[in-house]
Amino acid sequence: MQNAFVSRGGMFDIIGFDVSKFRRMIKPLKDVLDISRKLGLTIIYVRHTYLPDLSDAGSSESPNYWKEYSLVLLRKNPYYKDRALIKGTC
């Protein structure tokens, strides 16, 4: 779980999602990970991030530019850069 999605003060919280709903998933996911590790399964983590200059986010012609919450948030207020999926931030 990335902070941008589940933490108070993160991207989803800033744009108005009720992150308490997402936070309820943390304990069950942790339990699944613990069991998976005990069974010797390989755990793979994936992070959704963009480069700080957003060069990998797509141009204004890309659907991603218009639909990706973090990109919309950053266009409205660049202040939130550290909360919106930028590589090297939360």
C-alpha cells in the first residue's frame, strides 16, 4: 500500500476520498503477506510512481494526463508534489 493512496494527508485524502476505507485493507493484506512468507512464496512489490519532471507521465494527448488523479492534482497545485506519486517521495 502506498502512502499516496491510504495515508491521511496523502493524494487520495487530499482529493477527498475517505482513506479509512482503504486503510481497512492493510491488516488483511499484511496477514496474507505473513502467511505467504511462511509458505516460502515470493513477494513482489510494485510502486506506481512518476519521475519528478513527469516526463514519463504522458503528454496532454495521453488519457493518463487527464485521468490520473496525481497528475490532475499536481496541475491544480504543484505544492502537493511530495504526496502525489512522484518517485523518491512518500
